[in-house]
Amino acid sequence: MLNALTYYRRVVGLRGLAAAILGKLTHTPRFLRLTRPELTFPFYLRVPSSDVQTYEQIFLHQDYQFAVTRPPQTIVDVGANIGLASLYFANRFPQARILALEPEASNFALLARNCQHYSMITPIHGALWHANTSVTVVDPGGGKWAFQTRDSARGDALGGARVHAVQGLTVDALMQAHGLTHIDVLKIDIEGAEREVFRDPSAWIDQVDTVIVELHEFIHPGCAQPFYANTTGFDAEWRQGENIYRTRRTGCVSPAP
């Protein structure tokens, strides 16, 4: 308990600590309003929850900090959670068009709230998948950042509680629906569903310059194999935090100096 309180005090300050204590006592997370100098508008976290760890990774550890040779024009944030990566990208690259895809309803509601002042961000309630079909959102009990998507026919066969169904979309269907012919940056953090997404990306992978993916081999063994096998056309790779970056020489992204 003491370690948790110390963590909240360090990451989100005294107000965050007070909110965490109150949320713990009432068994109801509190909404904490935060500002950052690099962001135009304030945003909200649920405290206590894994929102705080997500905030730490993106804004304190700078997991999505990379150099560019030109500003990206199209960014797709898959597994957008409450929208923090989209906020980071929107403020760093205000000319970019950003699609923020999140499958779980409570996360999506806060994503929409956090992104409401940014006209360049389009929140989408859906899940990236290998087919355009309904999928099941499952809660394995790992917090607000750990919801998984599974084939509706299998449902909870792998464990975890069913939450709700949501529309699954392929990358090419998402691009077509929103009039995209090219993606400069495709960020994917989808708790193991990358195994399904990269099973056969041939319809869209050539239209993507940079992929940023967190591989969840410990959740779904076999995630890494299709990703590496089907992204061979990229010229450079590096690891940053929990993410694997793969980018093309003709793209705009390179490692942070």
C-alpha cells in the first residue's frame, strides 16, 4: 500500500495521491484533471487505475518520442485506450490527421472526452482485427489497459469475463472508410490481437511507412512470428520502451537522437 501511494505521489502529484486514496476508500476511481505544458488542453485520468501507468509511459518515459525528417500527415492509434498517445501526437504534429481506435466502451468514453477539443482526432469505437466482423471484448482482470479482443465464436475460452461485442475492422477497411490512401505512423497496442492483425497484412502493409507495436507474446504465444514474418519490407528496426519500431527509409520517422 505504501509503495502504491508513493507511486501516485511521484507520478501525478499530491492531488493525484488524494484522488487515489479517495478512490480506494470508496471503491470508485476518481476523475483527475491534469495539464501538461506541451498539451493545449487539459485531460482526465481515472485514479486509481492503469491510466496512471499509461500516462507515465507516454509523457514521462516518452515511449513515442521519435525524430522525423518531415511531419507525419496520417497517424492511426490502435488500442488508443483513453487517448493519451493521440493527445501526444496531436500536440506534437498538429497538422496530422489522427484516427484513434479503441474497443472497450468505458475507455472509449474517456477517449472521446479527452480528445473533444482536437478536430484532427477522430475517435472510433472498434477493434483492429483480421476480418470485418463482430469480436468480443474480454476483461482478464489486468486493469483498464488490459482488455482483450477475441473471436466471438471463442469468446471466453481463454479465460476472462466477457464485457461486450464490438465491430472488428481490418486496416484496409479502416483506411477505406476514412478516405486514407497512406499511413505515416501506425501505432498498435492491442493486448495480443496483433497475432490476428499481422496474420496476413498484404492488403495494407505496403501503404504503411512506420509501425510501432507492443508485442504481447506472454498473453498470446505466437504474436511475434507473424509480425516479423510479414513486415520484412521495412528498412530499420529499434526498440523503445515496450515498443518495437519498424520504419521505411522513404518514411518520416527515425530513432530519437
